[in-house]
Amino acid sequence: MQTPTSLSRRSFLQRLGALPLAAVALGSRQASAESTLGGRRFHACLSGKAIAANPELLEVVSRAGVTDIWQPAFFYGHWYASPDELRASRSVVEDAGLHWHLINLPLGHPGDSLGDSTGATPLTPPGRWHLAQRLDGTLYSGTSLHDPATQENVAALQALAPLAPDMIFLDDDFRLATGPGVIGGCYCPEHRARFLDTHGHGNAQWDALLADVHDRRLTPLLRQWVEFNCDELTACFRAQQAAIPHAALGNMIMYMGAEKAGIRLADYAAAPFRVGELMFDDNSFSPVKGKTDELFSALFHRRFARRDLAYSETTAYPHDRLSSRNIAAKLAISTLADVPNTMFMSGLEPFPIAHWDTLAPAMREQTRIHALIAGHRPQGPLKHFWGEAGRYTGDDRPFSLFLALGIPFEVANTMPDSGIVFLGDQDAQHEPATASGAIRIARPSAAATPPGGRPLDETLEALWPLKRELIAGEPNFPHIVEDSPAVCAWYPSANAALVWNLSETPADLTLRHRDQSIKVALAPLALKHLPL
């Protein structure tokens, strides 16, 4: 049998067109979600068309350490690749010794999220699908649920069932908000009537709801609207699960994705769960806050994702706008958040093939480091918290820069009762007063300072003095001495710390812990494990 390296593009295309159904070997049914504790696994989304155009691609990614290939199938009413094409493509992937899975895009995207250089892939659903309506009355396509969207997605999964896929991800077009920070749902007459009828409301309540959404007020009426949309999206997900019960159906959660986008996070806790990221090009990822925002979102979603089912969203978009160095740096986010499955994506165009020369050694290094802290939870005096107000009304601008102070942190499911908690603007406004001993810090832009709180600009210049207050004397936690942007994650149960240099230049740092002073030399964007 020919290997991918010896298979010409012409031969590959012939196989795509000629392979009979009976000739398809289903191969291994091992689910990549079944990662062993500490095992890092690397996945890549590569269409059959991309593989046909680059016959060496499978060998290159496999040699780098990729074990699983995910291929696009059904896009919001259109077949990107038919079941017959996918059968042939699966054969090629499995002949290369790689596991094969599928990705569907159920609802569409309000813009080009595909990066198809040929322009042949439709960017909007077919005309029989209804347009969505924003709060301001403008119309757009994608990220809304009207008939026949659910029915056609169910039918597509039923058509894919004979291929016996073990896992299928719904990409982040499966949401009911046009983007991060948007309180979603479709504000069209149909959804308006259904919402009002469901709750026995009238026109006055609808007008009040629109005002609440516009002003991001966490009122009972707004809660009803958010839950109404969550019910709709969850019902669609469950209908698709029922259509292909032998496969694990997963959801790619958008950056900071939560209830306001129709994503009731608890509903997906037992499913494969891709944690949301956003910084897809060098301009967005290079700033220190770009990296801390990305890490914040991954840590937030890990509150809900089961460890063995957690996947990253390690995406470049467009495919060549995120340098290989920055893609390699993104791998540190998955290590710090204990996300064992890395999913490389870049729309329909693969990364430049030379990127894998940089990624391969980075993948091996992150695998080594991750195994040392897998299953352990970071602890520290700084508290990572994204509350109900943030999830229901937030603008998805977390106060994340504290992660760069070189002081340990921990993730809190509820309002912490000790330490220093950093609040987004909506949480600062809505979190109730408690007897908590935590110091609450919020930006001056918040509409209200939390009870017992302290306004502080989210800049390193404003945060360094706070750091120096915390490390005065002999604190009982490890920390970076210098005022240099770095993440310091402390895992007491593993007797270890991880230090991530957030600078684009080398950093010579000092980790202080009790009576130890450890010199740490870090390359740009490097992550290092330090036994304590």
C-alpha cells in the first residue's frame, strides 16, 4: 500500500473519486479524549483538499508529533466534503497511522472564519435558512437558530453515521452571539414572540429587555432571555447528539464563551470541550495582555471542562498571520491550564509547512513539562474569578494582567473569601457585599467599585507597586522578584512551579521561595519547570 509520502496528488484525487464504500477500513476506534493522566496529545484540522494539495503534509505533521486529524464535513447547510469524499480521505489519514475525526460548523459565522483562498466555500447558509437580527435591528447570517437549521444538522450527522466517526466537534459557529462580549440571541419577530409567550410577557417587557441588554443590567428579565437562548442552543446540541449516539459530540467554546452567548457551560461539562481563545495573529497575541487574556479564558473554561475531555483552540487566522514562534508560545497556555489535547487550526488553509520545524521541538518540550504538573491545581494569593455577571452580561474584558506579575494564582469557582481577587467591570458592579476577607480590585471604568474594593488601572505600572506590597517580608509562596512580565504558577502538591516569560526578549529572573533564591534564565516566551 502506498504511504502518504509516495502518494502523488493525482493518485490521491483518483482515490477520492473511486474508492468504493465497501473498501473503506474503519481502522482504530480509539477516542483521543481517552488521554492518560499527564499525556499530551496533538491534533490538527486538515481537510482532504489540503492534504491532496500537499501530499507531504501528513508525514510532516506526524513526524512533529500530531496523532489525530480532524476533517471538515458539513458547513451550515452545505457539504464542504461529502460522505463519499470523507471515506476516501479517512483511508489516507489512517494509512498514515493517524486517528481520524470530523468537524461540523452548524450555524454559520457572521463573517469569513474559513480563509478559503479559492473562494469556493460559501460563507453564508443557504437562502432557505433565515437571517438573524441584532439588538439594533440590523440583519446578519449565522449564529442564530431558526428552522430548518437543527433539522439539517441532524440529517447531516445521520448521513455521516455510516462512516462510524468516534468524535465530532461542532466549531464555534455553534453559539448564539456574533462575537465575544455580545449578549446574544436573535431579536427577530419570531424569537420575540416565542420569548414573550414562554414567560407570559407583553410589549412593555420586551422594551425593558432591550434596554437591559443595551445597558448590561443583570435583571430578572435579562436572566430569562439568556436562559431562553441557552435552552434553545442546548436542545439543538442534544438533538445532534441523539442523531449519532455512537460518537462523542463536542463543542468548541468561543473566547470567554458563556451563557450570554447561549452557551450554558454546565451543559457541556461531560462532552469534549474546546476552551476558548482569541489571539489568532501576531498583532493580538504579542502584547502581554493578549497572552494573559488568552490564559484567563482557558483557565475560566477549565472550571467546566473535564480534564480528559479538554481541548485547546490553538488557532492561527489567517493561516499565516501567527508566527510559528507565537504558535509554539500558545502551547504554554494549555500546559498552565492543564489542557491535555492541543488542537491546531488555521481555517481551511494549513499553516505554512515550515512552521512545523519550530512546532515539533516545542511540542516535545511542552509534553515533558506538562507531565510534571498534570492533574495538579495551581494555588496562590491572587484569585482568578469570572462571576455570574460576567457570564451573563460581561463585555469579555477580564482583568487578566495580574497573571503577569510573577505571583502565584488560583482559579475560584465562587467569590473568594481570601487573597486578592481581580474583577471585570460587570462583576465589580454586581457582586454582592459579603463578609469575605478577600481584597477586591477593579478597574476605574467599572460602574461601581465592589464593596471593600479598590480601584486600580489594569497596567503593569499600576500593578508593580501592588506586587511589591505582597512580597514584602517573607511570604509563604514562591514569586518572581523582578518587575518583569512573567507568569508564575505554583503547584504545591507537585512541589513545583512553572514560570512563563511573557517578554519577546530573554529574561534573567529570580524565583524566591522561603530561603531559596533560584536564578531562572528564560528565552523569549519560554516556559520552565522548577522543582521546589
